[in-house]
Amino acid sequence: AVERLARRRAAAAAELPGVVVAEREAVAAGELLQLTGIRSAAVEGAERLGAWWVSPAGLERLRGAAIEHLRGHHAANPLSAGVPLDAVRRALGRVDPGLADEVLSRIEAEGHVERAGTRVRLAGHRVDLGPREADARRVETALAEDWPAPPTGADLADGELLGALVETGRAVAISAEVYLLPDQAGRAEALARELAARPEGMTASAFRERLGTSRKFAIPILEWLDARGVTKREGDLRRLRPAGPG
């Protein structure tokens, strides 16, 4: 503490913001003004990330922590498509979430990581089924043979393997419990488009009967099509959603 205060005392007024940022590695711009009494458009030896001033050492430490955490996760979990954003934030230590997001945005722009929704992964990382390939083929066989009433997700495999199949495009997650092969999902969508385009619209029962399945599977598929903007529900009917806005 004595050394820190001595550095501050020895610093010229214009140098003080840089000294404070170097001490703390990262300081919010508003807080830096409160700590130094100096409003700075530029801070010597620091970089602006959003609402934060960050020292080179601080940025390097946070960048390294994020990359190392992702590298370890990928090595231990080859079937995982990425790490939840909150988990990456926690891996950076006791860092404000806003600063963590700015650091991730920076290293994403640098090409070190990729973000997909709320998950983060190292750039270029791809799911590797590896020794689970035999299990993956078993799931595909079960989905193919039991169509159009496939086993539920809980009966098929563990969630990690199902997630890997979805990530690699070998299965489609219709709901938490219903999974289809891509060609099955395509046929269901084509049928829904055909029926929903009719002037009278499409009922769930008409779709179920034409697909040859039960409500247990027909309803989740219809809701999946609604969510993707293929169809639009109007009471008991569904109609083909027109292309374009709205």
C-alpha cells in the first residue's frame, strides 16, 4: 500500500489515471474520474473497452484466462459445442460482467473465440464424436426405424450425445423430448406447408393423420414449425406464414 501511494504521489496529474488503471488492471471510466478527479479522453498505458479502461497486463490476463478455460473445457468435453457465457464470465475471476463481456467481444474480434447464442467456444472448435460414434449411429438407427413415432430424448441417449448430434446436423431438436433426423424434419415441414397453404388452413388432427403419428409427436412438431416462422396459429387452425416481415 505504501508503494502504491508513493507511485500516485510521484505521478504528475496527467499520469495519475494511468497509474490507477495499472494498479487495478481495469477501472470503469466513471469510477476513474471519482478516484483521480481527472476526466481523461485518453489514459496513458491503458486501452478503452466499452465503459472501461484496461491495462495491457489486465487485458492479457483476462484474455488468457478465457482462452485457457475454453481450451480445458473442449479437451474434457469433446461433445460439447461450447461453454455457457456465465461460466466463462466466472472463469475470469471477480470481474464485473460488463467488463467480462467487453473482453470476450475483444478476443472474438481478434479471432480467438466464437459465440453462438449464449455459448462461447474457441475459434474453429468443432464437436468430435470420437469414441461415441457407435452410440451416435445407434441413435440414428432408432430414429429411422421407429419413425413416425420415434423414441423420446430420454430413451435415446444422454443429453450430451443428443446435443452433439444436433450441433453436427445429424439430428434436429424439435423439443426437449422429440428429436428427428434431418430428412424426417424436412418431410414434416413439407407436409405442413402443403396443408397450411390450403384456403381452409390446417388442423392439428389433419397434420397428425397425414403424418401417421400421435399427438405426442405432432403437437411438438407443429409448435416447432410455428417457432421457426413456417406456420402461424390462428385458433385451432394453422396457416402458412407469408414470407417477409410480419
